[in-house]
Amino acid sequence: MGLTVSATTREPRPGETDGVSYHFMNDDEFDHRLEDGEFLEWAWVHGHRYGTLRSEVERVLAGGESVVLEIDVQGGLAVRSVMPDAVLVFIEPPSMEELERRLRGRGTEGEEQVRLRLSNARAEMGHAQEYDVRLVNDDLERACSELQDVIRTYEMDGGPSQDVRD
């Protein structure tokens, strides 16, 4: 499995590296690449633009790996529209209260940004049923194990033999 590096117009946070954490772009570069059809998907998220460059997906596929996109709900649904066979996994917090605790605990956003992220998360939860699989991230080890099971089910076994959403 290969992970892609998303592009964004937001500023890097402390410790983030261009080309590793994200491809950080200004608005003009993002616009240019968008006009040139370089994005598989893109969306406005939390006041900034994020997207997946087609070249990132092609890089992973050229290496013989399946592609993992770590993207928001809008992006996932956009990918589904151009790649109907994509398997969408919705990873959700155990509760909105826990999500708020995690966001505040990171200490990377101000109050306005935390409120925006929580508001967006509430709206995104309404799209969870449109995904193939839903995982609750209440215990990291268990959630990772469940995600590995999903990957095996879809990639190695050719798809679910039972309803993996249960």
C-alpha cells in the first residue's frame, strides 16, 4: 500500500515539511495546477484548499502498490465519482466531545479554527453512510487492526464476502 502526499494552500504547521507532510502551494500555484487538470480531486476544507495530485496517485501505482488517500469526505466522494471501484473507508471519532478534546490537545489551531473543524466534522458525519466501511477510532490498536482486515478483505480476497460494515 502506498500513501500519497496531498497538496494544500494552508501554511505549514511547526514540524511539517513540504513534499513530505503536504505539497504546500500558494493560491496561484494551486489555481494553475487545477486549470491544467493536475488534480484527481480537490476541495475547500477548513478555509483552505486541499487536493490529491494525479501524479501522486500515478507514482504509487507505478510502484505496483495500491493507493491510500488520506483525504476529507468531500475528496473521498469526488474520487468515487471518477473511480467508481475505489473503496472508501470512513474513520470517525468515538464522539464529538472526544474529537474536540483531540483537536484542542494538538495545540495547532486557534479557537476559531477548532470551532470550524468541529462544525465541519458534524456535517461530514452525515456522509458516513455513503462510504463502504466505517471504523470508529476509539482505540488506536483495534482501529488499525480493523483497517488491516478491511484492506485484506478488499485487496487480497477480491472484496467482501460478508458485510464488513458490521
